[in-house]
Amino acid sequence: MKRIYLFFIALGVLLVLTAGGIATAVGYFNSRQRSIPIVFSDNALLTETYKDYKSNLIEPGSGRTLDKSQDNLTTSEGESYTMLRAVWMDDKATFDASWKFTRENLQRPDKLFSWKYGKLSDGSYGILKDQGGTNTASDGDQDIALSLLMGYHRWNDSQYLAAAKPIINSIWNNEVVQVAGKPVLVANDLEKNSPTTVVVNPSYFGFANYKVFAAVDPIHDWNGLRDNSYTLLNALSADKLDKASSDGLPPDWITLNRTTGAFLPAAAPNLDTNFGYDAFRIPFRLALDHQWFQDERDKTSLSRYGFLQQFWKSNKVINATYAHDGTVVATEESPAMYGATIGYFKIINPAMAKDIYETKLQTLYSPDQQSWKAPAPGYYEDNWAWFGIALYQNALPDLTGVSGTK
């Protein structure tokens, strides 16, 4: 009897200890304070930060994408980013909510999109007409159209194709102009009415978009626009523009003479030739096109940006903004800059790309919290860090099927 009694006492102690151990383990794995993080996962980095984006920057109920740093401003660009991310993440509900808001609040009679929506003087929300918000931004228009085409193929929903076609037609009619006899994508729908000069943002050049648009709109010369976009981009990178020399990087903005194609000084003080928060998207667009279509012109254009490789090699940082001659303009580091430019490194120097990914992008994420580390990036930083991470992980496939890649 005594042995049996002792056995049950021991068993009870064991059960208590085991239960306590399980509780401790559960507490440990739920804790955000432990010193040893859970195992890092590339897939979790993409999926969990996408969840962050939806909870932090998409307005519940409306599907509106918010730039909280600008009083909850919404742009056509922002809606295009949400739609692209949603279709790549196979998130039809978010895609549909964003598209519903976009077509009901931003889409114009010509099927393009007013670019700027926000808080009006009376406290309500609408198109910011007094800030030129009714005008278009050609990058947002192109990427909305591309996202709709990918949605059509991903979810076999013909309404997206029907919506995309008139947008693509209107982009050509309102945002592509002839400069020195060749097609050029201009910054907005106003430029087509300018008789002598046009404003161009080279980071709007959608190389992959044009290849896809050509497949659904054979009437317009999208491949000709694609060809001339490479030519113009390379010439802008090589030209000294408004500086004494060129570092080989493309500019944020440029003005072109419509007759001769000559490069002209900026049309406004804020439309500068820096390599900054606009132009850094160019390496991404080239790298995405290279991933989809293996066009060697992408690699040729990217190879001109050796300044980035040399600067990283010497300093182990990429600053937020450079003048066209290579002078550092903004000394801070930017997650968006690393995300957008990792496409260059991925194609030209994969070893450096791995270094940047592991030290500058992967480290923005907390595996313990399964989210961005605090402080969470804002709208623009979040998008471009995420796009770069996804590009590096080969997680941005051509869902239209035009390229034949997956």
C-alpha cells in the first residue's frame, strides 16, 4: 500500500511539473520579450507584413489606401500598389475592395484616374481639385490596368479584363505623346496639350506593362513605346543634364522639347534631376521586366548604375537621395530605397543583393512579433520595402501568362 501511495504522489508531482512546463513553453513562445527569436521565414516576412499593411494602411469598410503622413491622403498610385499586392498575394477580397473604391471615387469619364483624394475644406473627403487632384498620374493608371489583367487571369473573372481594356486605350490616347517623332509616356494627361515641352518621370516607364498591354491592345504600338523608353532612359542616365557630370543614374524628373527631344531644365523647383524617391523605382521596373521577359536591354540599362555598387562597396549604405552627379543629397537610409534598388543588385551582383537583403531588408522584420519592427514604415516605405523583398524572393510572377514564366 505504501508503494502504491508513493507512486501516486510521484505521478501527481510529475503531472504538475509537466503542466507547468507546458504553460511555461506556451508563455515563452507567445512572449515578445524573449532573447532568442523563432526561426526566420521568408514566406512569413511577406505574408505577415502584408497583413500589417492591410491593418495599418487600408481603411476598414472603404478599401481606401491611406498615406497617414499626409492626413490620410489617397492617390491613384497607392490604390495601384494595393491592387498589385493583393493579386500577387491571391487576396481577392482586398483587391475587390480597393478596386471598388478606385472606380467609384477616382475613375474619370475617360477611364483614367484622378490622382489625389483627401480631406476637403469642409471636412468631407473627395478629389482635391484645388491641388490638381483631378489630373492623372500615368504610373498609377498603368499599374491599375496591369493589376486588373493579372486579376483576370488569376481568378478567371472577365469583368477585370473588360475594365482594363478601356483604361489601356485611354493611357495611349491621353498619356503617350510623340516627342521627336517617337512615343513617350508623359507624367499626366495635361502634357499632351503642351505645344512645346512635356514633363516626364522616367520611373513611370512600365516596361513589363507595355509587353502585356501589347497582347490585349494590338491597335497601339506598345512595343514601340517600350523600345523608345529604353533608349530615352539610357540617354538620360548618360547625359550630364543640369550638372557638370553624370553618375550614370536616371533622374526623378525631366522636361523634353517635343520637337527635338532635347533635355531641358526642370519645369518646377520640385521636379529635379536627383536619383531619389521617384527614380529609385526604375531598377525595380527593369528587374521585374527581366524576370518576366529576360530582355537583355534590362540588364544593359541596369549595368549603367554601377555607382550604386561602388557606393555600397565603399560605405555599406545606400543613402536616400543622390544628385545627378553622385553628390549625396539626403544622408538618411530609406527602406524604400533598399527595396527598390535591390532589383539592380539582384541582376548585376547577386552576392551584394544577398548582403543588402539580409542586413537592410530582412532586419526590418521581427519574427517574434511577426510584423515590421517599430516604428512601422509609412505608406511609401512599406510598399517599396515589400515590393523589393518580394522581387528578391521571386514572389512577383507574371500572372497574365504573356511571358510564359511563372
